[in-house]
Amino acid sequence: MRAKLRAKENLRYLWIARCFAAMLLFGQIWLHLLQGKTYCRKILEHMVTAGPISLLPVLLVNGFAGMIFTIQTARELIQFGAVNAVGGAFALAFCRELAPILTASIIAGQVGSAFAAEIGAMRVTEQIDALYMLKTDPIDYLVLPRVIACSLMTPFVTILALVTGIIGGIFAGWQFYQIIPETFLDSVRSFLEPSDLWIILLKGFIFGAIVAINGCSWGLTTKGGAKEVGESATTAVVTTWVLIFMMDFFLSLMLFEKPSF
């Protein structure tokens, strides 16, 4: 019994230490960016992974989420005679918050876990030590291209997901509640300001950086064998989801909350 408790405590301390290592990695990435050490070929390779390869599940999830959200909101608003406000409610909730979070969560599950597994496998097979022997910094060669690629591609994928969600909302409103597409779009345009699009892009950029940094950090701190590589990939996804929701909370407070005075 005591051995199990000690094992749990060790895992807890190890988890805290690896989260602290992710924070240190964030600072190292900024330092290497300022030094201008980048591998452009590796960036393009990882942009394909973070963009086109992840596009289909992102679009499917956001399309169905847009339909579900419209069905739930339209049913309640129609009872109060507020048909024209369905698109506005969709714009405020889905476009501002739900689409960026869903997109980042799917990219975390597909791309972030892959980053953690790939780098973790390199760590346990001593390939990263070989990079040091070749006088190649793993942050420049492995981490920085992934962070840049994921940070650049996530905003574009988020915009495509947003468009797909709006199309799904239009389809659900027209098919189930006979809401004219023009009425839905006019309501969306009246509530969604041009500055909101820049905020959505900013969220996508920040969420993409979180996915890549956290995934790479958990991969670099992997020790053991194949079992630990799988655990690192799984834990990287879970911690990334937590960080995304925490960051979205603070961004929403800073960008959308109006001062009370």
C-alpha cells in the first residue's frame, strides 16, 4: 500500500516537473527564434501535417457542431419569436469560442500527440543524443519547425472550420426550422464584427503554439520505453486541452469583457 502511494506521489511530482519543463521550453523557443535558426524544409513538412492532413476531421466536427448548436438555440428562440436572433446567438457563441476550441482540440489530438510520440520515440532510442553528437540542437531541428508550422496553420484551419460551421448552421436552420439562409447570415453579420475575425485568428495562433510546445515538451522529457512514449502522447493531449481552455478563458476576459467603470 505504501509503495503504491509513493508511486502516485512520484508520478505527481514528475508531472509537475514536466509541466515546468514545458514553460522553460517556451522561453528557449523565443531565444532560438531571435537567433534566426530555422529549418525551412522541416517547417513545410510539418505544415502539411498540421494543415491538410488534419483538415477533414476538423471540418466534420465543426460542421456537425454548427448544426447541433443551431438546432438547440433555434428551438428556444423561436418560442419567443426571436427568429432573427438565431444567427446572432450562433455568431457570439460558436464563431467566437466554440470553433477555435474545437479546432485546437482536434489538432491537439492528432498533431500534438504525434509530436509527443515522434520526439518521445527519438528520446528513448537515443536519436536526440545523436543529434548532439552531430552538433545539431534538437530545439532548432525538432521543436522550432513544429511550433512555427502549427502556429501558422491552426489559424487558417480555424477559419475554414468556422465557414464549415456556419454552413452547417444555415443548413440546420433552413431544413428543420425554415429559417431563410439570408436571414441567418444577416443576423451573423450584425453580431459578428470585423475585429472578431482578427481575434479568432489570434486564438488560432496561440492555440497552435500551445499544441506544438506542449507536445514537443512531453516528447523531449520521455524516459523509459514504448509504454512511456504512449503515456507521454496521451498526457500531452490532456494537458494541452486543459491549457487551451484556460487560455481561452483569459483571452475572453481580456478581449471581450468590458470594464465596469
